[in-house]
Amino acid sequence: MVKMTIYVPPELMAFAQGEVSARGMGTVNDYVCELIRKDRDRVNLRDLLMEGATSAFGTPADAKYFDGFRSRVTGSAAS
């Protein structure tokens, strides 16, 4: 772990402390780390969506595709 110091206005600190209590977290540090992780996940998802949007078209996701997918996931034959 590394130490990071941030300065926030009193109303933001009060809000963060309220969220810590409401969510059953231990500290404001836990809350800030969760916000950073969620933002990282949002950025990763956006990057994946943009990669998919700019990629070449693949096999159409029709009923046959989903039947095969379902059978692979459940380990059963397609209905």
C-alpha cells in the first residue's frame, strides 16, 4: 500500500462519512478505494466496448448460436 493525501471540502467529507456508515464500510479510505476500483472497471468496460464497436463483424448471434452456447455452458445437448 502507498499513502495518498487528498483534500476535500467539509461537505464532501461529510457525504463520504455518511456513505461509509450506510454501506457498512470501515473507513473513508475503503470508500475512496471502492470508488477508484469502480472507475477503473468503468474505463476497462468502455475500452472493451470501443474495441468491439470497431472490430470486424463475426458470426451472427442467432438462435442457433445461443442454443450452442447454452449447451456448452450447461453441458447438455441443445433443445
